[in-house]
Amino acid sequence: MLAKNVGGIDRIARIVIGLALLLGFFLNAEASMRWLYLIGIVPLATGLMQTCPLYSLIGVNTCPAKKG
């Protein structure tokens, strides 16, 4: 399993943006390039799983540091 590297505001923003894009897919039934809204699956999934493969590649981590 991938390590968690998405946290806090970043996670909430991903979920909100993902849901908004998917909502656009369903509300714009007559749009010619409606399928582009399905890109919202990516931020929604990374927000829910709290892991981003791109963040892993570039070494970014927005999770709070573990205290111990």
C-alpha cells in the first residue's frame, strides 16, 4: 500500500474539486466534451485514499509530521 502523503486542506480541496467535476458531468448532459469532467475521479480518489503517486515521485508530503 502506498504511504499517506496527502493531508489536511489538500485532502479536502481534492475531494471538493473531484465532486464538483463529477457533478458537472451529470449536470451538463448536452455538452460536447462532457467526458472531460470525468477527470474529477483522479482528485476524488487521491483525496479519499490520502495518497498521491505524483507527490511520491517528486517528494512532496502534505501530511502533518508524526510526533514521537
